Amino acid sequence: MIIMTPILLILLGATEMLQADLLPAEKISLLPPVNFTIKVTGLAQVLLHWEPNPDQEQRNVNLEYQVKINAPKEDDYETRITESSCVTILHQGFSASVRTILQNDHSFLASSWVSAEVHAPPGSPGTSVVNLTCTTNTTADNYSHLRPYQVSLHCTWLVGTDAPEDTQYFLYYRYGSWTEECKEYSKDILERNIACWFPRTFIHSRGRDWLVVLINGSSKHTAIKPFDQLFALHTIDQINPPLNVTAEIEGTRLFIQWEKPVSAFPIHCFDYEVKIHNTKNGYLQIEKMMTNTFISIIDDLSKYDVQVRAAVSSMCREAGLWSEWSQPIYVGNDEQKPLRKWLLFVFMATICLILLILSLICRICHLWTKLFPPIPAPKSNIKDFFVTPNYEGSWSLKKQL
């Protein structure tokens, strides 16, 4: 009995704690938030804001909120604060919902949803741009110590299929809190803007923010529908090729070395690929590595061209694009190839000369006749036909004897 008493007390305490956890969830009625609004605060950026329901009972519980993005792309998340910022395209409109929730390890309560939306901007269908593509590239800025690297931006697009001939497009980009309008455009034959170039931007190549690009337009005949798009930098950043690629041959060993590309990323943030092409037999060798040197065993009687390219390693950011190949470097030579042909020609000529000399010797020594005697010709009866034997003379001689 004495042993059972502590066990009963422990079970009683656990039961009371479980009831304490369940009691608020069972007795509190959750009310939805109020004054839910969605405000556009920048290119492809909205701010969701709401307030707790003033009639909501608190009872020392921690209320949370569940936010659900309905369009243009479904998503949901939970938060304890009463506002949330969202980066998303807006040319299709935007809508979201929010509700009050209360959850613990044993129960989950939720209020009804409240919703708000941002309508899609006006414009005629088929007038917005299509096939928008953008790339960034890093260059060294020797005149700035605060920002030793500058990022350029280049975007191209196609004119909407139903856009009038007098349509003119205008591009803007936003990165972080900075928004900039394009000043350098390329045009088609109808003088419509179809590409934009920013030689210097406020984009940070090592940053992780979304790049937002918006293109709107104008026409005298109809309203042009705007178009916006989000770009992750690692998917559009065109890495520069490696610098100062060198290649040397020592015997049958090829030594290749290079320097990291012009980039804000440090040297340990790059992967490399080395391409070695044997111009004699066409064999192509491609090797991937993390260091900036490579040694290969080669045929010293061949000529090679060597190229290297780079990509930012996944340990520094998400995997992205490879750079272009560096300019080819040619090493080795194939001068031995004509020499080999000449030696083969001399060898064949020598063999032919030896055979000719042996043939002459054989003729002089009549070896040819001895080895291959002539075939006897058949006896001809024509000569015998014209020769008449003198039988009488022969008979008279016999008598005298």
C-alpha cells in the first residue's frame, strides 16, 4: 500500500496536466481576425496585415495565425505576428486568407477564414510581353573599393501576339529595396523595345533575394497588360570563364593551371571542368575538379587544345550555370607525323631499289633461265617437206664400196 501511493500521485498529476492542456481548447471559441488587408508595397511585393478579433477571449493562451495564399500560387504558413510580407508575381492578381488557430500537442482549434485580394491589373489579353529572359554578369570595378565588383543585367522579350504596332514597352527591376528603370533599349524593325541593358545595377551577385522584373507598355489603341517575373540569381547568373589558363608539356605529362573567374565569390566557391582535345585522333577528355590545377598523361606525338570552365559550388549557393569555356590553348605538336610519312616513303623506295638490283643480277648470271627454262617448241614438218633425200647417190656409193 505504501508503494502504490506515490504511483497514484504521479498518475493523478499527469491526468490534471492533460486536462489543463485540453481545457482551454475545449472551452475557448476562436474568432477570425479583423481588418484583413493586402497592400502592394513594391514590384511583385505585397504586405498582408490583420488585427486580432477584439471579442476574442484570451485566457492566457498563445494564439497563432495561419496564412493561406490562394493565387497566383498556393502556399500556407503559420505566424504569431499580425502581418506578413510576400514576394510574388501580381499580373495575374493575388488573393490570400487568414484565420486564428490554437494548437498544442493534444488538440487543434481554428476559426473561420477571412480573405482579401488584389485584382489583376487592366489590359487587353495578348498584349503583354512573352518569353522574358534575363541574365546577370559580374565585372571588376577597379575604381571602387566599397564595391569592387559590379553586376550587369540584360533582358530580352518578344512582343505580345495581339499587341498593336505602336506598342511600346518599358522595363523595371527591383532587387531588395532598390527599383530602377531601364535606360538602354534594343528595338525591332517597328521601333518597339525588345531588350534592355543595365551595365551597372544594385544587384549583389552573392545575395539571395529575388530579382523582380516588370514590363508594362502603352499604346494609342488599347491598354497594354503588364507582365512581371521573379528570377533566382543562381539560375540566371552567367559566370565568367577562369582567368590566365596555362598548359605545359613535360614528356608525357600535361600540366594545366588557371585562376578563379572575376567574381565576388572567393576562390574556394568554384567547381571546374577541364576539356582536353587530341587534335590528332579526335579523343576528348573532360574532367571535373575543385582545385585550379590538373595533370594528365598524354601522347607526346600529338597536338592538344585545352579549355577550362567554372561554376559556383553548391557549398556557397544553389547550383547554377556553367561559364563559357575559356579560349583554347594549343600545346604539343604533330610535326613527327610528316617525318613518319617521309621515312615510310624512303623505306618503300629502298625495298623497290633492292628488288630491282636483284632482278638485274639474276639476268646477268642467267639465273632466270636456269630457274625457269624455256618450254621446247613443237617440231615443224614444213621444212622436211621441202627437203628431198638423195637416195640414188647413196645407193651408188654403197655399190662402189
